[in-house]
Amino acid sequence: MKQEIRISKKSMLKGEDGHKVVSVRMREETMARLDDLSVQTNRSRNEVINLLLESALDLVTIAPEE
């Protein structure tokens, strides 16, 4: 008698949760400021970075070429 093991495919591919992983190089001073904000707000560094980026994206304007 033939036995069969069935494994279903995952419905969500990597990154389909609305998040992507990125790697960023930054100065130690910037990292220290982020860590300070993280402690002061009781949020993770990742959460602080995402909040700051979202705010900055809403404020940015593109300067016309000279």
C-alpha cells in the first residue's frame, strides 16, 4: 500500500505581509540618536525608524533641476 505525505504550499510569499527587509549603513551618531529616541518612547529602533521615514516621506519635495 502506497503512503502519501501531503504538504500544502504557503499562501503568503516572503514580503507579502507588507514589509520588506532592508540594510542601511548609517553613522554611529545617527544610530545613537535613534537609540535615544527608542528608549525615550519605549519603542523598538525599527519602529522609530519606520515612523520617522513615514513622516519624512510626507514632507519631502523634489527640487526642480537647475
